[in-house]
Amino acid sequence: MRIVKVISLIILMSFIAISIAKDSDVIKIIEVIVNDNRTSHISYVNLLTTENYLKDVNRSDFMANLMNQISKSKTVMLINENFMDRLSKKRILLTVIFTNSLDEFIKLASKFSHLTFNYAGYYVILFENAKELEVHQVFQILWSLYIRNVNLIRWVEESIIVETFFPFTSTYCNKTHPVKVADYENGNFSFKPNEFFPKKFQKFYNCTISMTSFTALSPSVLKREFSNGTFELYGRDIEMLKTLSFELNFYANNTYLHPFGSWGVMSPNKTFSGGIGMAQRRSTDFVFGNINLKHDRVEIMDFCFGYYLEILVFVIPRGLPFSPFHKLIRPFHNFVWICVLMVLVACVVVILILSFLPKKFKSFVYGENVTTPFLNVIIAMYGGAQNILPKYNFSRSLLMMFLLFCLVLRSLYQGSLFKFLQANDNQPEVASIDEMAENNFKFYMIPSYDDMTRNNAAMKGKRVIIDPLDQKGIMNRTLNSQFAGSVIDSISDVLYKNKIKAHNREELYKVCKQPFTTIPITMWFPKNSYLVEPIDEKLIWYQCSGLLQYWASFEEDSKYLSYTDVSKGPKPMSVENFSATFQIWSFACGLGFIIFILEKFCRALESSWTRIQTNPDLHGVTFFVVKHQSHMHKNQSTESTA
């Protein structure tokens, strides 16, 4: 019996020694992994255990030694799964998980939240006695959550191995087969990788990546249809996608949604419809097509680097057309007209002053026999001939300078007038948001821009949310200068539409000088997607190199903001061009007729009065007629009273 007890004690001591040795080896392995190249900068590590893991006293000693060792380089926090709700919402980057069985791990994983854990972070799992099938199942659970930077430690016979998974390889796609990356035996690594957390998504080995696109509010995704019923997509984002698929080596399975507006909207329960909803439900790996960054999507979806800055502008109506009279005075600036009027006023003042002076002064200034100086000034301005010329050199020099002044002025006016009469120019349009608000403009926008404008004081009570399918119709209404409204649209979309209109010889959309805002354009992914990091790296390079601007230039050209078609050439003058001239002529004829009547009346009255004054015999007749008329008027008044 004593021998049996001794043997049992020796065996027990051996097991304890082996266990202590293995625990020491595991601590060394975990320490190496948590201080790997990609995790060395992380100062905080979370040790997460399943509910029953620390009930074993030996486990408690092991955990104490592990914490003591790791705390030399990092801050350590130990927590049981029952107290995970106490974790701060810091999205922990580095976590070491301890479990004894697959069931315990499944229960633990069901409590994971992306608000607490960063699924793109780094995870070490100690599952000592795990079978290979169990390891595969653990990896499947983690991959379903998009947790990909994982190392699992387990015992295999006399050695300790470290395993991970690579979802995309040259032999399979989207699988979680365990791959041994390190083997620890007899106190040393027989082999280990340069990095325990390598970048796993630099290449996809021609595996299929699903994506969704749609007709966008810009030439980022355009559709070209062929006569045989097929179509192809092109545009800025399509060129970007082709380059991404080539560099990351994946096959792009693109689902194109129609009609316009299929990107989707959010419902009150925070679920999306359309293409964005497909990404939210993981029906597609990502969705793209000039989609802007919005705060209501950030909590439930992931997004990539803002690879393009889109400028939002106001499409506005042109200013009111110039009136016919306004076109007649447009050749000269207001200051020029003031100077011309000052010259005329000076002429009038001089003539009036000379009218009160002796005749010799008039002869010296504008000629001896000139009886209509005012009319001569007007004739000189219109280029008429001067029938009576002065005989003094001073008056001739004065007349010559005035005629030269009128000649230059008249030539410049006539040369510019032709252009302005034919031009379809309008008055200056509104130039700012405040000016639009002062003119009681309505601000039309699609639902995507609702939250950007909700708190704008100038737009308060004037915003109109429209269906994306109605946007083009509202934009066409801005071609009418009487329309009191503006449409918010991307500058890329306006440039593309104006380019098409210019080719079709149609009127272009007008853009307000003051832009509204700039918004980053991004792609949207399911929450915690593994594609965000590799695509971000490429997009940053594309933007810095100017590739995105180059791709956008295929369909966008800034000249179409103020494009003028110069190929039409001159056209015959119409009655409309001379409407102001006819109106002035009609007004002058009417005014001349009135003056003619007044002149006839005044002359008749003057001649009658002259005859009365010069003929004494008419005085009595006049008195009798006046008195007789007064008497008759009095009799008529008496009879009417009776």
C-alpha cells in the first residue's frame, strides 16, 4: 500500500509539474502574441474568461502569473463573462479569451457587442483541449461576426500549437479552415511567423466579392445600353471599381439597381431599403454610387475612406430678362450716361445764359444767324448736318470739338447696341442663400439632403422634400426665369447634365455662385466588414495620386458651368429686337400730336386775342356777347329752379 501511495504521489507530482510547465509555456506564447508587431502599440489588454474557467484553483494561479507577466508591458483587466456589461464602451482592441469547451465559447460569443469590442481588433483564444473540428467551429463563429485577427492556442500531444484561419487563399474562398502558424515544443518555438496577426486581405485570389450599384446623382455610375438588349456601366466609380478588383485580385459581381433613387431610405426602426439595405442585411459585400456620408448610417453600418469630395450647389433660375428700354441703355455704363447728360445740361445752361446777353456774344459762341441752338445740339448728337455755320474761329472750333465728341460717342453706342439687342442676356440672378430667402424661394431637395438643411435658418419653412424621380422635372422648371425656387444638387451631376444639354444645343442649368456645402463620398459596408481596411488603403492612394479626379474628368468639365455656344453666328434682326425703338417712336408720335394740337390751340387763341386788341370796334361786341351769354345762363337757372 505504501508503494502504491508513493507511486500515486509521484504520478500526481509529475502531472502537476507537467501542468506547471505547460502553463509557463502558454504564458510565454501569449506574451509573445500580445506583443506582436501589430499589437505592440496597444497599451490595454482585456482577459475574458468563461463562467466556469476560474473555478479551478490551478486556473486561478495560472491567471495570476499571466497577469503578472503581461502587466510588465500593458495594462491588464480580468473580467468574467457574467460581468461583460460592465465593460466601458471603448471598443477594446486586444482581447485574450479563455474557455474550456465549445459550448462555453458559443455562450460567450453570443454576448459580444460591436459597441464594446472592436471586431477588427486582435483576439487570442486559449482552448487547451480543443479538437480540430471544434477549432473550425470556433473560427466559423468568429468569422460570422467578421472577427478575423484570431490566434487559437491548444495542446496537441506534447506540443502547443497556434492556429488561425485565412478566409481567402488560392485553393478556397470564404472558408475558415484552421491553419497552424506556430509550434511550441520543449520550451521553444520550432517555427513561428514573422507576424501573428498578418494582413489577410491584401489579395483575394480571384474570389467573388458581391457589390451593388445604381443610377446615382452624378456621373459616377452611368449605364450604356446596346441594341441587343445588353448594357455596360461606366463612370468615375466604375473605373475605381475596376482598378480595385485588379489590384486586390477579386472578381466583382455587381448588382445594378434601377430605377433612379434605388439607394434606399431609412425606416423608423433603423432598417434601410434599396442598395444600402442590402449591405445592412449582408446580402451584398458593399454598396457604392456617389453615396454621401450620413450620421444616421454610421451606427449600424461601416464606411470607407471619403474618397471624393462632392460640392452641393443650388440650381437656380436665370435673372429676369432685360426690358426693351433697358437694352437701349446697356451699351454704356451708368456713369457714362451721367457724363453725357452733364454735357447736355452744360449746353443748355450756356444757351440759356447767352439768351440774356447781347447778340454779339451769341454770334461769338455759336454763330450769328443760328436761331435754333437747342435743336442744333440735338441734330449734332444724332449726326445731322449743320446748315448754318459760324464765321468766327472760336465758334467753329467749339462746333468741331462737339461734333467730334458726338461722332465718337455715337459710333461706340451703335457698335455695342447691335450686340446687346441680339443678346438673350438676363438681369443678375440671385447670388446667395440669403438673397434666395429674401426673394421667397423654395428649396427643393431629395431626402438624402434633408438632415443637412434642417437647421438652416434661411431655409426654415421653405424646404420641399421631393422624390428623386421628380428632381429632373423640378430642375427643368428653373429654366423659366419666373420660377421662384432652387434645387440642391451635386456639382458633378449639374456638369454632366449641362454637357449633354450643350451637345443638344439646349439651355443650360444655372448654378448659384455661393455653394451650399461639401460632402464626402464613400462606400457602405455591413457593420465590421473585413473589406474596409484593404479598400481604404487603395482609396487613399488613388486620391493622393489624382486618379479619382482624372476618372471624374471623363464625364465632368467645369466649362459647362458657364458654357456659351459660339457656333451659331449672327442672325437676322427681328421685330422683337426693335420693340423698344418702335415703342419710343410711337410715344414720340403721340407726344408730337399732342404738342401739335396744343400749338394750334395756342396760336388760334393768340390770333384772336391779337385781333381783339388791335380792333377797338370788337371791344363792345365782345362785351355784349359776354353779357348776353351771362343773361341767358341766368334765365336758364331761374327756369330750372321753377
